[in-house]
Amino acid sequence: MDDSLNDLIIEEADGELTLRSLVSTKEAGIIIGKAGKNVAELRDATGVKAGVSKVVQGFHDRVLTVTGSLQGVAKAYSLIAQTLLNNPLTTGPVISYMRKSATPLTTATIRLLISHNLMGTVIGRQGAKIKHIQDDTGVRMVASKTLLPQSTERVVELRGTVDAIEKALLDIGQCLMEDKERAYGTILYNPSKVLMTSQSSTALPAPTSARRPMSNGGGFNQRPPRSTFPRTGHGTDFQLTDNAANGINGGSICTQQVSIPSDMVGCIIGKRGTKISEIRQLSGSRISIAKVPHDDTGERMFTIQGTPESNERALFLLYEQLDQEKKRRELENGQPGLAPVSSSPA
């Protein structure tokens, strides 16, 4: 795979599925193969488009992105799992291998990246969907409790045989495609952006108290045309708003909207507005909240306005607060967060 393909984003057409996962740098080399041989064969066999993010110094993981038909993507990941089993690593946090006496290696673990908004879709009501997938395919699924840094994605591990992984991915992919609207507003995990944020975190400008409250408006998933800003893979991209020329701290202003369930709005606002004020201050974005639900789903629209970077921080903080509130309610009700799915340590 040449450098032009080392990108987090691959264009997705209507009816196609994009599945992202974490792979180690060594595993990425195996997937690509000498002179791109393995990935070329993968494309020919499945008809998918595949890309691996660039190496980021200090990060062991890279992001593998596969886009194509549901059947093609599931088959591609099963072929990737088989390729990794055929070329075992002595160590590796992403693809693990289990030996039973002297038998050949048959079990692989792949770490999928799933939008926090879509976790409920994969788990199902009271865990029914995830239980069905595990019982039907024989895979073992482990969901992380926390969001990946500077993103609203979580890791879901699939562990099983190559055939079981393909079958499970057909079910998971179908769920994601049927409910893809919920992926609006997703901030994709991007190791290079995490590195840039950590390097510049001490230099982040403090928001000024002179900023006026923002007005409602703007479009879904809007952004300025910056190639380094991750797209959700669903919906439209960010685009410049009319007041982009008056950017905060010299940057371009964009507007993004995201829907929040009405029964969760209170936890985001906080007592006397303390929590939403904190999110505004930490992110530097302006945030307004619709007074009534915008449709029959009962969800209320949050409108976020600021630079792309400040909006990312605002979304991350919003989803983090939602996740904390969900866990608090589950503890009160005596229900584990992901009943049929074992959770990795936070």
C-alpha cells in the first residue's frame, strides 16, 4: 500500500459500510504485505477499499479502514484475520493468538472502533442483540468502558475463529447500516490528532468572557475544508458558516448540531447550569440547547459553534458526561452497563 492510501478516511458510497479497527504497526505491515501484495489481493478478492493511517511516532496503534459492501467488508476482515494467523507475532495488543497444546493457531482478536452513539444499536435492548451475536457465532465480545482519546469512539473486541469473526461482522455491520443516522456527530479516533493535541495542550487559549451566546442555526456536521479534520463517514462534512471570517482566536468558526435524548439533557446542563458552563469554558465553543424536542424521537438539539478544534473538545465532553450519567443510572438500577459483554479495565 503506497503512502497515498495511508489515510484515515475512505469515501463511502450509498449502501456501503465502513468498519474501522486498531492494528499495531507490525500488523499493519503484514496486512499490507511486501510491495502491497497482501492488500492488493484483499481488494481483488472482496472488492473493498482499504487504508491504514500513517505511522505516528510514540503510538503503537494505527487505524485500519475498510469500505465496501457488507459482505465484502466482513469477508475482508476474515481474510485479514487469517493473514495475521498465518504470520503470527510474538507479541501484540491487537491481534492475539491462543494455542491449545500443539494445535495450529485458530483464534484471533480484532479491535473494532464503534461510535459511542451506536453502542446501543450493537448491544440491543437489555443486551439482547449482542447476546444473540455471541450465541449464534461463537465469538467473544469485549467492550471498553471509556472513549478513545479526543474521540467519541469506543473499542469493541471480537475474539473467535476466522469464520466466526466473518459471521459476527455480518450481523454487526447490518446493525450499523440500519441505524447509521445515529453516527452523526461522531469524532473519529485519530492518533495524529491526539499527538498534536497533547503537544499543544498547554498553549490552548482560554475562552474569553466577552463571547456572546450563539444563535440557533447551522447545519449537520459542518466543517471548514480541512483535510486533517476527521469525517464521520456518514452525512455531510463540515462547511464554513457565514461568520467564518470572524473566527475565534483567528480560526474559522463552524456550527455543528447533535441530538441528545431529552431525559439526559438535565445531566449535561447540571445544577443551575454549572455543567454546561464548564463544558463551554473548557472547550471554548458556544453551546445552545433547544427548549423542546425537534421530532417525535424526543431528542433535543444541541448547537455547537466554534473552531473545529474547540467543537471537537465540546463534543468529547458532552459524550463523556452522557457516558458517566448512563453508568450512574445503571449502578442505581443494579444493572451492569454491558450485561452480556465483558468490559476491559478502564
